[in-house]
Amino acid sequence: MNTTAGTVAAPAIPLRDPAARTRATALVVAVVVLWPLLWLAEFKPWQLFASGNLQVMGNFLAGFLPPSTAPDFLALLWKATLETLAIATAGIALALVVAVPLAILATRSLAVSRIGPGPGRGAGAAVRTATRGVLTVLRAIPEIVWALVFVRALGLGPGAGVLALAVTYGGMLGKVYTEILESGDTRSARALLEAGSPRLGALFYALLPSTAQELASYTVYRWECAVRASVVMGFVGAGGLGQLMDQSMKMLNGGEASTILLTFLGLVIVADAMSAVIRRVLS
Amino acid sequence: MSGLRLEGAGLVHANGKRALRNISLALEGGERIAVIGPSGAGKTTLVRLLGTSLRPSEGRLFIGDADPWQAGARALRRLRARIGVVHQSPPIPPRLRVVTAVLAGRLGTWPTWKALASLLVPDDAAGARDALDRLDLGDRVFDRCDRLSGGQLQRVGIARVLYQRPAFILADEPVSALDPALADLSVGALVAESDAHGATLLASLHAVDLALKWFPRLVGMRGGEIVFDRPTAAVTSAMLHDLYATEGRALPQQGVDVLAVERPANVVMLKRPGCQ
């Protein structure tokens, strides 16, 4: 009919979503992979509610009440809290020293040789891959292992914890900083590089203005994690609240343990507030 | 010394789509040309090719006498500092202040310590305001860019290039978000900058009347190829209508009627003295 009219109708585009098959496949793969993982992890939540188990857990938790408020314990707690904060803060500060230069080296959107691609692209890509490798190694080994190593070298005390945090968290911060800097609008950085700007110029005039909030909030979150990690490391003798907790648990003093847990809660709330303030200042 | 030259250049994007075919184009130092053509003609790609943002798949680019893609990293960086590109959508982070966004134009020539110090105390607020004043935006110098309208932000992008004071100004639809009066003012500011410092100026423009008014030479592009390349006086209305034939409507322009636009008789090829 169209041909008799002298025109050819454009073929109608079929309305079957071309992405549908990929999505369905992804869903099936996710289920097929997750199910054996849950089975391997012995994930049986219903056991929580079996009759005997609830009572055992209840008795264990009841031992934690009431929280201990003995004055000499509180003095000890105060000192340990300060020590934990000091470990976490010094650890994050050292981790920044490790992470920032590595992140700047590893960030693709700051690489001028990728434009074109231009001269030095091979060397640039090699440096980025190597840097990412270093970041991976740093964060692959848990801080508790580093702490065990450093405790042997430096003896019992906070120093080992600080070093362990610096190594592991340096790797984590570096990796996430790189990813934050590469996400979002990188056109502004590219435009500056194309106008001859050096790497740091593009970082400070293009990438940081749009990512500063996210970088700061992730850093504060990592500081919060460092507080918790320093507690865990305290169990292996790296000082702070962890060491105190270890002693209280060994003496089966649940009241003291619960006071320590309440202190953790307080610290996390403080970290949250800090993050909110920093984000507001940067926005 | 300060010209731009493409010899048989073509560009195929990484996805296999061809954007430019067999482009040969030469600009002398201080020359000003406008590139016009329908959407998808390859105007943006041409600007990116000339600005060393893309590497030609075929053919060669010469900036001055040098092929930038044969130069070393350091020489390429120095060369790029002399190229100022006005982007159609300004690549400026919203949280940057206007003064910082403009001063960023000179990052290619400033030492790093100066760039960092300028973030604390703007190194040359007066210079930034001068550049903004030429675009009627001087009063916004300490505002944040996310407080600006799209048209104002586009002018901040132009001010950045004016402040950069490059030897080559490449403008990719620099006034697409501006009303006719401001578009005229802004193109005029680019032309004045080129006139004052002998900068070579190439602008791709969607508005044909602006191209006719301000530029002594026009290049028409369609489908990734150059259709014509002539002095503006020799461009006929038939050539223009033919160029936009596929758009099936009137010529895109800022003003009312392209053929009613007065062609100023005083538009002549301006060159820097002693730069033949």
C-alpha cells in the first residue's frame, strides 16, 4: 500500500527492551551464586529462635547489666578511651600520608597522557597499574595481622596499632579516593589538562571542588572504623579500649564490658556528628 | 609561526563512527574564521581535533610549525597552555567560585605553588574581574558558579579563555545559551581579544547571522566534511540554504532574518603586524 502511494514507511522499532535479557541473566546468576554461599556460611537464622538458644543468649546478655560505674574503673576507661582516640587519629593521619599521593598517581582522570592518547601513555598506564597493585597489597592483609607483626617489633602498646592502621587504612583510603575522584564529572579536569594544567592544578581546581564532601565523609567514616579496629587490635595487646575490654571479659565482668560498649556507641555518635559538620562546612 | 593547519585529517571515534573525513584547513596567525553547519556536522569534533583533545585517525595537524602529536610530553603541555578552548557546556564544577573558575585559565603557565596559593587568596582577582567585565558579568566575581544561570556560566567559560590569553582561541558554540544581545556581546569580546593580541580564532556557531557579522571567512560543514570555505563576502544565500537543506527549515540564527543582517564593510582580515 505504501509503495502505491510512492512512500516507504520506516520499519517500526520493536518495543522489546533489548536490555531485558541481560538483566534477567544477571538476576539468575546472582541467585545461583548466592545460594551456595549462604549454605557455605552455615546461614541458619531460625536456629536463633530455637528454645534453648534464646535462653542461653539471654543469660549471657543479662551478665552485662547493670553497666559498671565504679570510679576507679571509670578513670581507667577515660584513659583507655583517650588512647583509643589517639591510636585511631594518628593511624588515619599516617594513612592519609600513604593514601593521598598513591591516589593522585592512580587516578585515571588526572592522567594527561590518556588524552589523544599522547606521549608517555604506556609509562602512565604502567604506573597506574603498579600503584593500584600497591594499594591492593596494603589493604589485603587485615590490620590485626599487621598489629601482631608490629607488636613483636615495637612491643605491647599503641605504637603497633598506629602503624597497623596506617598500612591497611592507607590502602583502603587510597583505593576509595581514586574511585571517588574518577566518578562524577571528570570533564572539568580534562578541560584543564587540555589547557596545559599540571596534575595538581586539575586536582585542586576541578576534581576536589566536586568531590570534597564525599572524600571528607568517607575519611570520617574510616576514622570511625579505625576506632573500632583499634579496639580489636587492643585484644592482641595494642592498647586502648580493646585491651581494657579484653581484661574485663577475662575477669567475666559483664558490667564493665557493657560500659565499654556504651563508650563505643558514644564515639560512633561523635563521629557521625563530626561528619555532618564537615559536610555542612564543605557544601 | 602562529597558524593552524589540518592536512587531510579524518577522525573515527573509538566506537567506529566516523566524525570527520578528509579535512584540510589552514588558518594564518591572527586569522578569524567561523565554522557553521547543521547539528552532527562534525563542528565539535573539528574543534577538539584542533585543540589536541582528539588525535586525528588520518592526516596531520600542525600548530605553528609543530605537529603536536610528534612532540614530547613537556612540549605538548607548553603548547596546550597556548590553546584556549571555549566549550559549549562549560566544564566548571558548580561549587567553584567564579573568580577561581576564571583564574584557572592560567594554570598552564602558573607554577603549582602559585595555583595552590591562589585557592586561599585569589592571585589576580582584578584580572578575573576585567575578563568578566568584558562579558558584562563583573559583578558576579565572588559568587559561586552554582548560583549562576546557564548563560552566565557559559560566559564564565569564555572569561576563563579571555583570562588565559591564548595564542589560539577555539570556541565550540560559545554562545548557544545566550540571548541575541549577549551572544553578540560575547562573540564581539572574543573577536576583540583576537584583534588585541593577534590570537588566531576559530568559532563554531549555530547562529549564521553572528558568523556573517563577525567573521571574515566562513567554513561550512556537513556530514563530517567541509562543503565550502570562502571569504564571507563570497558566501551566497543559496550556499547557506543548501548547507542547512537537511534541517528542512529556516537558517538557525540569533537575530530575525539572516539576509537582512547588515554585512559590515569594515570586516577585513586582521593580522598582527609583521605576521604574514
